[in-house]
Amino acid sequence: MRDANKTSSGTTKIVESGQHSMHTSLLMNQNPTVAVSHNEKPSKFTDQNFKTWQQKMLFYLTMLNLAKYLNEDPPVVAVGDGEGEVDDLTAFSITQAWEQGDFLCRNYILNGLHDSLYRVYAKP
């Protein structure tokens, strides 16, 4: 017989009873939703402690699910009627979604710079 119990951390503990040894497994939520507050944004980078600022910015972008745009290239979408190809509208949607995420990622980073550095790195 199995009993499911909620623990204080929100995980579910499954206990099989009726056996000499108790089998316990914790089921964790695979995709937790994290609410991000603007108060958790890293302080602006001036000219000091770059490594610390970089790590905080990476964590912030990860919480916003934007860190992947730091290393990913834009998607190459095959348009057509064959196998593995998509129609024009789907290709446009995929490309636009990637461009929007990349835009947000770049601008979160730029907004994390002090104004004097922002003017150097922002595109006119």
C-alpha cells in the first residue's frame, strides 16, 4: 500500500507500507516557477568588482529565463513543405520570439551598467 504525504518543503513523500524496509522517494517539481521582483536586480556596474557583478547578472538573467541568449545563435528555420520544415508563419514566429528574447537579454545587461558605460555600449 502507498501513502502520499506532503512535507513542509512542498515535496511529496511516497511511503510504501507493509514491507520490512520503508521505501521513501521525494518527487521534486521539475519546472518551478520563480517570481522575480525588480528589487532583486543586481546593482549597476560602475568600474569595480566586475566578476561579482557578472555573476549576479548571470543569476538574474537565469531567473528571467534569458541566460540562454548569451550563448545561443539565432535559430535557423527551414521553410517549405518537406519533413522537418515549417510554414512561413511558423518560421516568422520562431524568429521573432528569439529576437525578442535576445533584445530583452541585451537590454537587461545594458540597464545594469552605469550611465557612463551605457553610453559606450548601447547602439545609437
